[in-house]
Amino acid sequence: MDEFETRQGRREKKLRKKQERMPKHGKNLAKVYIDAIIKRLKRSKTKK
């Protein structure tokens, strides 16, 4: 039973680390996508 709990603990720890990393990643990715969309909009406005 002890082994299961430690394994569970490791799993939770890994998950927590993964979640901590994600927000930073998400913000940068969101910025990249927003910049790309803005560029595309600017380009389409000049054509018309």
C-alpha cells in the first residue's frame, strides 16, 4: 500500500510541475497567434 501512495505522490508532483509550466507557455503562444492575426488583418485591409 505504501508503494501505491508514493507512486500517486510522484504522479501528483509531476502533474503540478506540468501545470506550473503551462500558463507561461500559453501566454507566449497566445501572443504569437494574436500577432499573426493582426498582421493578417493589416495585410487584408491594404489590399482592399
